[in-house]
Amino acid sequence: MKELIEKLLIELGEDPSREGLQNTPERVANSMKFLTGGYWVNIDELVNDALFEDPNTDEMVIIKDIDVFSLCEHHMLPFFGKCHVAYIPDGKIVGLSKIPRIVDAFGRRLQVQERLTTQIADCLGNILKPKGVAVVVDALHLCMSMRGVEKQNSYTTTSSMLGAFKSNPSTRSEFLSLLAGRNR
């Protein structure tokens, strides 16, 4: 990857040997490996022993305002914002820290926001087998802010609703109303 970055710098008209750029290829390669590290995350290992049987918990669990960062697969520019996740347990709960880790695992890939939202919901659905899962992502895309249409304050909102959140309008409404009261 380091050699590719050097070639890219040359194609951009830069001199990779100049003082400010001497270590840039290595730094960019390390950065890209970190930013796309989600490809190598094993979700089962990530969740590990943080699944718990709990037949008495059957009310909505919500984690709001999870920071999410990703790279647009079309331009490899960042998009970032907040992810909001809810699930209704059906005998199992998960350690709360695992949900943001799952968000990171899917965010640290080349992505489109629509797929990212669905992958998070599907993953939690597969792990927990809950009565329902809801995921909403609000994000700002630098590919829309810095280039193209150049709209600096345009947020994109995507949602994925599964189970009770999809089939029961009152459950969906409760979740969305609880999100409306969140702090930004």
C-alpha cells in the first residue's frame, strides 16, 4: 500500500521525497488499515461472552448518539455522524458496550450509509433473535460537502426496522419519539 500511495503522490504532481511527505505513504497506509479494519473483525469473537439469558427483560433497550465514522465507497471520503440502536429482547440481552463495537466493525469498511444501517440491524437481529431491532443513522458526507454538490450542512438519515419495529406502528413511533428527545 505504501508504494501505491507514493505513486499517487507522484500522479498528483508531488514529490514523495520532500520533507513534509517523506513518511506520508506509511502514515496513509496505516491510516487506511485502521479505517478499514472492520473487514477483519469477527463479530462472534467481538460479542464473545457478553450474551446473557434474561427472560424477564422485554422492554425496549436504546443506545443513542453512538459516534459513527466510515468511508464512502464511491469516493473514499469520510462520512460521520450518529447511530441510534434499539432492540426489544426476547430472552437474551447483550453487553451494552458491544453495540457501539458492532457499529464500529461495520463502519470501518468502505460503505454506503444505507448498507451500513442495514448491516448493523441484521447483525443484532442474528445475534440476539430479539422481538425487534431498529437502527437510525444520521450522517454528514464529505463527498457531498467538499466536492460534487458542495452542500456543507446536508445530513442523510437512514433507518432499518426489523420485527416489532417494522410490523407495529406504535413500537416504531415510541422509538422515534424517544430519539426526538435526544441531545445532539
